[in-house]
Amino acid sequence: MDIYDSVRQIIETMKRTPSVINDNNVLIGDTVHIKNNKAITIESVVDTIVKACETESYRLGVPVVVAIVDASGSLVYQRRMERSLGVSIELAPHKAYTAVAFRCSTAKLGKEIQPGSSLYGIETMVKKPIVLFGGGEPLMYEDYLLGGLGISGGTVEEDMLIVKAGLQAFQEYIKGA
């Protein structure tokens, strides 16, 4: 078994989410139409997500960097709050990218990729940095991948609380659309 077989095997067991809605073959990055035929794109929800993340960040007293990528992993939005850590400028978009690339949270991925697992070391085998600790979440509508959210600046636990607030705001936006 080579590394490619190992990657396929792990990804198949991680319950990834496909990039289609009800087999209608919606392409990654396309606009999603939900209730009342309202169009949802990653760009249409950025403000809602960022506001929720910043509110939670202020509540915790932790300045962070918020990064949002589209379904291809390309950066759509990044904001560095005053006094956030310099390294967070790079970590936040990498967390968002990782969440999109694997279609799962970075915390979950980090738990799956441990010594002895068949994907152990994958972060050293790809060009784009892969983050294996909490703070990155995919932004999904049903089975459709819209993008990813990455938070960096606090402890892993704080980053996960802030990303959870952004994810919740995203889900509320979708429900209200």
C-alpha cells in the first residue's frame, strides 16, 4: 500500500461531505439557491460570520485573525484584529484551507492523523500547509461546500470557541435565507 492508497482509505472513512446537493451536480464554488430561491455564496455571508467571530473574540478578550476561503481554498477575506499574534496571519487562512481541502474540522483531522495512522505525516507531503489542530471549519449548506473559516490568535480552545460562533452565525444566516 503506497501513500495514495492510504490517503484514499482514510478519506473514505472520515465521512467527508460531497460537493453536490441531492445529486444535482452543483459545482464547487457555484451559487446555492435555498428557500425562496435566495442565492447564497461565500461572499454573501462573510459579514455575518466575521461579526459573530469578532463578537466572541471580544467576549473572550482574545484578539484573532479571521480568514475565510471559498470552496477552492482561495482566500476571500482576512482581518487581523489589533494586537493579534503575527503568526496568526498565516495560520488562520491555512486552517480555513485545511477545512476545505479535507471537508472536515481541523480539530477532527488532527485527531485522525496520529502516529500509526495511514495518513500520518501527510502535512509534510503537500505544498500547501495543512493545520492539524482546532480553529478551522468547513462552511457547508446541507451537502454543499461553500468555503472554510479559520481562526487563529488564542489558545486552540479559544480559537475553537470563536470558530464555533462564526459557524453558528453562518447556519442561522442559511436558515433565515
